[in-house]
Amino acid sequence: MSRDDRILVVDDEEDILYVLEGHLTRAGYSVTTARDGEEALTRFREARHDLVIADVRMPKLDGLGLLKALREIDADLGVIMITGHGSIETAVEAMKVGAYDYLTKPFRHINEILLTVERALEKPRLVVEVQRLRRELGRRHRFAGLVGISPSMQAVYDVIEKVAAQEVTVMIQGESGTGKEIVARAIHALSARRNGPFIPVNCGAIAESLLESELFGHVRGAFTGAVTETKGLFRAADGGTIFLDEIGEISHGLQVKLLRVLQEREVRPVGSDRAVKVDVRVVAATNRPLEEAIRDGTLRKDFFYRLNVVPIQLPPLRERISDIPLLVQHFIEAFNARTGKAFRAISAEALEILSRHSWPGNVRELENVVERAYALGAGPVITVRDLHSYLVGEPAAPGPSETGVPRRPVRLRDLEVETILNVLRETGGNQVQAARLLGVDRKTIHRRLKKYGLSQMSP
């Protein structure tokens, strides 16, 4: 096994240097040693290191002084302190200054050291990934909450941008939880009607006997209980957009009346003989294949063709797994803003578990999973222990107290390889397009493939 990570180990005890250098080298790390703080600073200035492991008590320059000097050179550098049981207070003080963690002598188990090292090396990578995700979320802000960089979502963005400025009816199809209302809101937000109202209506959630009145309004005395006149939702949406969700659930009779509204741009309130002009854009949606509804007779063909002027097909989450890291970060940022907490990210192991799930509930299910983990987790990073048991397959991942051996986390480099290969598969091996979707340049993709020995592999 080989790694690219370089570790500087600093201790004035030869036995400690020997033990740590041996175990870290066998684990695949490149190790440099130093016997005091001043020598360590010289070694660090001579060559880049990804992590420093330093004893608290050393001659010339002690561990705390070394830590402060290193942080001035590289503020994001991971530093692990080594301490005896009698000087733990000093190690805690070092963590306040910026050390990642500390190890106590004598070392209990080498797996504990390796796990701490792995996590310390993972932290700066998580920071870089979070920054990249935030940049991508910023670029997608104009799509009113839509999140994703996969080719299928790029196609959705392209249609939204083209159709938003045109006064045409849009039909959005997709499974439950894919974000159909968010697409409708994005179309409205990018259109000339953005300053007008956006009225969402779930046609499947309103009783058939009430839906016509809800949509078109009614006059006083039109039916039992109609003691006042109401405008209806179409008139409430005048100058803006009305979003008719689950459009396939309405009756034939109401389909005919809606067809007239679409053609004539006017509504007739229940109980009235006078039509009222409305200036409304209609965006409809369904989670049921409308061609199937036509075949079984529940949907009129003329109504379908009038609605389906510009169709948008939303992909299920299982077909855009590469978007899961971005979606998770989006939800974390949203929950932080709502609650005032300061969660940073999700661990690589937890993210791998999310990427293996089939997501029958799509993005809505993912949001619920992240919200639960966010609410129950101690933070600042969501871990496997915070995920619901139906995802993990057991109540909790085994830890040191259960097995005596810490569970090894999934390495971020493995996740990076999987992400790059997934995007390359989606782009048919086009590295230029893959680089654009990942927010990097083509040279970066090429270097990563070469680095991991994949430059000659077909995606």
C-alpha cells in the first residue's frame, strides 16, 4: 500500500520515534523524524508535510511552541500532540491553540494511533470539499433551491433557462420527492412574472367537490355554505404563476373546464354566468406517467396535449448518485441557518453509505435522513452513528468500546476515485465535460486519474 501523505514525527525519545516511524511506514505513509522542535521547524520548511505528530515536552523548543510556529506557517496544518498522563492539561491547552488531537503515552494500541492519524489527515480534505460544495451551491442559487451537477440535472437547468422567459405551459414529470415544486418555483423566479404571486395547488389533496371552487372561485349562494363570494386560486395568481401538482388526479369534467382556462385565459366562478379574464402562467406536474393515464382513460388527450407544451422529466435520485454530496451539504447549510448550529460536513464513511442506498423516496427522503442525523448527532461532522439503522443495517457501527479495535473509516481518496469515475461514466468518458460538472479544470481530472493509476482505464 502506498500513500501520498507525508508525516513529520517529533520526539526526543528514540524509542517513540522508532515505534511511530515503523508503524506509520508500514501503513504506507512517508515519514520524517526530528528530535526537538527546532529541528522539526527546519524539516518542515525544507519539505511540505501533511501532518505533524509532536511530543509536548522537548528540549530547545517544546511542543506548544512548535505548534504555534507551525500554525503561523500553515494555519490548516493538522498537528497531533503526544503527552504523558501527567501533562494532559498541556495537551488540552495545545488543542485550544489549534492541535487536532492528542495521544497519551504509553500507547495502548497502534490502531488507535492510525485512526487518529487518518482522521487528522481527513479534516483538511473535508474543509476543501466543503468550500467546493459551497461554491457550487452559490452558482446554483439562481435555480431557487435546485441542487445537482449531474448531466441529467444540467439538462433540467438548460430547459428551465430556455422556457422561463417564454409564456408557455410546462409539464413536470417525476417520482414523488424529486423536487417538482422546486422546479416550478425556479421557472417562476427566472421569468418576467417573478414579482407576481406563485400559487401551489395539490390537486390530489383537495376533494373533487371542492376543487372547482378552490380553483375558479364561487359567487354567494352558489352552493350550501357559500355565504360569501371567493376569487379562487387562479384569480389570486393573476400576474404570476399557478402550479397544479398531481394534475392527473382531477375528473374529466374539471379537465374540460381547465382546458378552457388554458385556451381562453378566463375563469368562470361556480354559480356565475360571467367569465373573468386572468393573466396566469400554468405549470403542471404529476408523479404518474401521463401516457399511462391516457391509455386507461383517466386523462383526456386534448387536455394532455395542451398541458404538455414543454415537458421536463426529473430524474430519480438513484440515477444521479454523484449529486448526493452536494445535496447533503445543501441540507446541512440550510439546517445551520435555521437552528444556529455549526455542522461542517459529513464523514466519508457515512457518505459512502448514503451513496449505496436506492432512495425510493428520492431527495425528500435524503433530506429527512440528513435532518434526523443533524438533530441526533453531536457534530460538527455527521458520522455513521448518526444515520438511521435502516441505512446502516445495524443500530450503530462498532467502536473501540465494543470491539477493542477502532473501525477504520473510508478514505476520502477512494471516495474521490469513485466520484470521478461515476461522472466520467455519465459523460461517456468526456473529461472536459466531467471537469466542468465537478467544478475543476481538465488538467486536474487528468492528474487525478494518473495519480490513482486510472489514466489508461475506460470509465
